[in-house]
Amino acid sequence: MQKQHTSTYRVALAGNPNVGKSTVFNALTGMHQHTGNWAGKTVALARGSCQSGGNVYELTDLPGTYSLLARSAEEAVTRDHLCFGDGEAGPADAVLVVCDLTALSRNLTLLLQILEITPHVGVCLNFANEAGRRRLDVHAEALTAALGIPAVALSARARKETHALFGVMDQSARATARDTPVLTYPAYLEEAVAALLPYLTEGLPPRLPARFAALRLLEGEESWRDVLFSRMHLSHGRRAELEVALAALTEEFLREGRCVRDDIAQALRHTAERICRETVSSREEGAALSAHSALDRRLDRVFTGRLLGFPIMFCLLLFLFWLTVSAANVPSRWLSSLLLGLEQPIAAALTRLGLPDPLCRMLTEGAWRVLAWVVSVMLPPMAIFFPLFTLLEDAGYLPRVAFNLDRCFRRCHACGKQAMTVCMGFGCNAAGVTGCRIIDSPRERLIAVLTNVFTPCNGRLPMMIAVITVFLAAKGGSARSFLAALLLAAFILLGFGATFFCSWLLSRTLLRGVPSAFTLELPPYRRPQIGKVIVRSLFDRTLFVLGRAAAVAAPAGLLLWLCANLRLGGASLLQHGAELLDPLGRLMGLDGVILVAFLFGFPAAEIVIPIMLMIYGSLGAPISYESLDALRLLLVENGWTPLTAVCFLVFTLMHFPCSTTCLTIRKETGSWRWTAVAVVLPTLLGTGLCMLIRALFGG
């Protein structure tokens, strides 16, 4: 007999960025949502469900936010969901607020604001283990006594401990309203609230407290006023009376020199500090209750300092690339041998099925061979680079990178959050473009979208590694891998320079404006969870991106085979295209074959080198190379020089984005015009720079 559930509760999960909110969500629901150790990583709403004691809990993970004053898109989304709910369902039955015990005072500001909306609130005091290491004593019962809400201290990374949250959610869903307000404000403000309450006793959305609505109106926040009035059911006359009363109070505040928002913020801060002192105490006399230990502050003076911040960034980047270059070669060759070795058995199987020979060759020499190339070239570097990159993210270092780069982006009249989207672009430029949603300003968001392509994605990095290794680092001897990593890091820095230059250019021409300010929290340094990081990076990043590239590579292989085998005047369509583009290619220090390869590599950059080798050899199908030395020999035989390699690398770094990224740009901007700018801008810059290098060093 099937067990009947006694109750179903809709629970909203709220909290500041970096408090482990998404970790709690994953632990409760079992869903594998990626959690980033920097502010603003969660932008969209995530949903999941869990069950305990016969009750079903439907969870909604809200964007991380510091307050409900709606200075950003994240704050507005969280505020509107808490006030009005989702669709016709109304507000959630309970709100679970996740707080960082090591920075409780700052976290309580949001909790107090949520308590002004609903009494159905429970608290998860996260990072209890970290608080213990910092000799902090936690008194969850003091928080319960002060606010009348259930609270539990735990470590969300220890999944078993999160089971205690089911009781907290159940108690908060059945809580009753408080008799007295959570916060009291200056007398003038309380009098103003009392003056507005008669106009708000009717017509408000369900379960929205009139006191909270009045306070937000008195703050003068236009977005709140528009949202509230659109959802209120007031007669025209009653609304006019409310607007007259509000205007009179606002005029009185201006005349008396009062700032409602500052006074509300001060009341929140003082109350939060008082409750924090009652809830958390230090066993070290005179120690401050801070999220950052003395060691954290010492490390930050090094990692974010003006003297060592950027050199350390470069050295870490160099180390990541060296490890990727030196470790990826052997598994890449092994994987290539394995996959290409399956070509003949697949061809034999297709023949036994009765398929005609041209179709068999198209599927094996075209689709399968290109697919095998993409997988063997992409998978090993990604499987090494992504976990290393994610370890830095999990340890808390990547927010320091964003902090360092913020100065550079502000000088370009862009937003410092763009540094985060640049980091995302290393995995996939399409993901970096989507990540630009964390930037609130439409102008600055568009700048970040248009310049993300200058970050070499996982599809271009293996190609750059191969060319650097066989040409520019060929004489490095035992230090070949280190020299290749050093040169790759130098080209990455060139990409950063192009990002800064184009951001500055756009901000001074098509997208003029003043850079906005934003809050970037530097989370404490934490020991990364190596096992979870490896699994998460492999499944969330490596296999996802590899699957996307493979889905594009197979159809591209079919098209390539057709263009290589359809002949006009004794030459294939690919050869005709190369001959047509050869004059332009020579001006750029390249040749027509390379330009055709880039054009046909529009679906996926990973297939550029196989296309080049196919055209150079006048073959009817893409070919791979047995070793890096064999690749060098093939390219040298077709006229490549170190200058060709440099120009190839520059154009790889600066050319039109791939098809997936272009479609993503179109979706994010809603404009084919801006998508065209995203295609033309890097292509013109890369073409011009290659021509300059050819003119200066071509002899």
C-alpha cells in the first residue's frame, strides 16, 4: 500500500552569496547544481524536492543577495519571490535562511528583512565546523530566543547533518505571526508608517504585511512602487489618496534632511550586531567576529596586493598550463589511437548493413574521424585543466582574481564582474556569455558579452597548445613543456589585453557610459573538497562541453567530406576556397588553407587543424597526426614557419566566435545586430594584428 504524504510545503531557500546555500539545496534534494565560491554565481531559480517524515518539501533556491533593497537584479528577484511568490501559488509556506556563522552579523541583515515579510522563517547556521576551528562558540538557542524562530547550527558539506533542517522547515511552516514588530525604527519613521497603514489595509497581495509595504514605499524605491501598485487592488480614488499622503511625507523628510534608507540600514545593522553578540562568542579574548581569520587577511595582503597580486596570478596560470600541456600528450595519443582504430570495424559493419560505399565513407572518414579527433584532442586537456581550475574556485582564490582585475575593468569603463565571465570563458565562451547575466547594467553586460570571445575556450586551447609545442617550443629540450606553458600564458595575457582594449573602445564609442559599482565578497579560504571537485568538474564542465562539441563535430565532418569530394575542374570545393582566400591569407602571414579551415571550423574550433591537414594533403577526408613531431613535419612541408605559427595563434585567439556562442549571443542580446558586432570586432582586430606582425617581421 502506497504511503500518503501528510503535508506538502513550498520552501524558499535564501541567503547571502557564499554561505553554502546551493550546497544545502543539493544536500536536501540530491540535485547536482554547480556551486561557485564567489558572489553572484547563482542567478536563476533552481527547484527540487525532498521528503521526510511523510512530508514533501518543494524547494526553490533563490539568488544569493545581501539585502532586499533591490539595488541589483538578484535582490529584486529574491524580494519579489518572497513577497508575491511564483505565479498563482502565492508566497512560499516557509523560508529557510542560510547564514554563515563566521560572518553572522552581515547575514542577519537579510534575515531581519525577511522576518518583516513573513514569520514562517527557519535558520540554517552553516559552517559550524569552520567556526569551531576559529574557536567560536555557537548558541543557536539564543537566536531562537531573540527572534522566535527555529535555528540549527551545522556543516552543510557533511550531508548527514542537513537532516536536522527538515524539523526546522516543518516548525517554520507552522509558525504563527509575531505580536510585535521584529525591528523598531526612529520615531519619525514609525509615525510615517502608521500614517500610511490605513491606505494599505485592503488591496494588498495575499500575506504581504502592510508594514513592510509602507517601509519600502517610504524608502522611495521606484521599482518596488511600480511592482506593488501593479499588484494592488485599489480603487482609483484610494490609490490617489495613498500617493498624496506618500508625497507629503517624502516632502517633509526632505525638508527635515532625513534619509529613510540610511536610517533603516542603521537600524538593521545595530540589531544584527546585537543578536550576533548573543549568538556567537569567541574563546579568544578580544578577538573580532569576522569571516576572515588572521591567516586569511595575511594571504589577502599577498594575493590581492598591488606588488604580488598580478605576478602570482600569472604564475598560477603558468602552472595550470604547464601541468595541462605536460600531462595531456600521452592520454591524447592513446585515445586517438583507440578511436581511430575503430574506424575500420565501423566501416565493415556499415557495409554488412548494405549501405553504399560513398555513404559508408562519408560516415566513417567524415563524421567518425572528425568526432574521434575532437574527443581525443579535447578530452585529456579538459579532464586536467577543469579540475585544477575548479580547485582554485572551491578554495576561494578566483574571487581574488576578480578583485585584482576589477581595477583594470573599471579603467576601461566596464564592470569588475566581467572578470568572472572571463574566467567562465576558459571552459566555454557560450557559458561565459550566459554568465554575463550577473552584470546588472545593460551597457556593461553587453560589453562583457561582446568581448568574451577573447578568452580562449577549451576548443581553442588544445589547438594552441599543439602549435606552440611543435613550433615555438620545439627546441626547448627537457624544458619543452615549461616553455610551451610559458608561451601559452603569454598569449592568454594577449587575450586579456584585447579584452581590456575592446572594452575601453566600446565604452568610448558604441556603448558610452559611467561604470557602475558592485559588491564583491571575498569568501574565506577553504580547503577544497577534492573528490567532489573532480566529479563536479568532469560532469558539469568536461563532459557537458565535450558532448556539445561532439554533437557539432559529427555533422561538420559530413559537410567537410562532401566539400572535399565534390570536384570542379579537377580540384575540390575546399581547394577552390583556399585558392580564393590565399592572397588575403598571405597578407596576414597565413595562407588560404588556414582561412578556409577557420571558416569550416565555425561549428567547432577543434576541427581547424584536421581540415588544414586534409586540404594540404589533397585528401578526401580529415587526417590526424601520429605525434607532435609528425604534425610539425606536415606543416613545414606546406610552407609553415615560426612566423606562420605566431600569426596562426593570434588569429586563433582573435576571430569570430563559434556557432554555439553566436546563437547564445543572439539569445542573450535579442539582436542580430549585436551578434554581428561580436563576430566582426574580434575578426577585424585579429586580421589587423596578423597583418601588422607580417609587415614587421615578414621580411
